[in-house]
Amino acid sequence: MNRNLQKRILEIREALETDPRGILVGSLPAPAQNVERLSGLPSDYLELLNISDGIQCGEVVFYALDALDQFQPLADLIPGGRERWLNIGHLPDQAIALDRNTGELKLINIRCGDSDGITYERLDRFLESVFGQEYLTLAGYQDDWYRLLLRLGFAVAT
């Protein structure tokens, strides 16, 4: 994960912690425990877990590491199944699936299991959308998370 993205995430965490309404906007909890013991997961995902575990950014949710197993049945709907894909979170009606081998990320339609959804080359690219201007495209409307990004200068009003 690049330094600018890490810095942005930590700045947003600080803003959420100091804002009395922060818990209503999003959540960037403490890092996961014992991440260094995990193996077989893309490095970008491990880096994210080292920053925060169980993230909620408006409409985007990343599952906490200790709850991850319960969300894996959805990975069976994607060609390659659980051996290839890790379901790490969701948006409304979409799963966030991470390719264990390549680090590619796909948004999968939960209602029909369509695996031809939007693809990001890497998790970092998706995180840049979540923590930046493109969040509005992901959410589909201007929610409190988007307004936080505007206030902090990570998004520009359109």
C-alpha cells in the first residue's frame, strides 16, 4: 500500500475519532492481531489489516478478520471458488472478492452471483476509490462518508 493512501486512512481515522458523530459516519478500528502469522493472502490485504480490521466506510464494509470465514460461501459462486477467491467485504448488493493469487479485486452482484462485475487490478486501487473522489460512484449518492471526504479535501464536490 502506498504511503499517501496509508496517510489518508490514518487522517480519516483521526477525524472519525475526534468527531462526536464519527461512529455514525464510519469506523476504522485498530489493526488485526497477529497478521504476520497469516499466509496465503495478498500482501495488500495484509497491509490493510495492519492498519485497521473491520472497516466501515459509509456503504463499503470490510469484514473483521475473525468473522471472515462466515462470509466465504459466496466465494463458491465465483469461478475458482474459495480456493481462488476471498470475500473480504460488501457494498449494497455486491460482494468484494479478492483473488488470492493475483490480488485482483472484483465486485460481485450478490443477487445473481454475476462474477463479471467491476474489476480493480489491485486492492489498493479499490481503496483509493473508497477513500477518495470515486467513492461517490461506489455509493451512488452523497452520504456522510462522502461529506467527510469532502471536508478533509479527499473529494471535490461535483
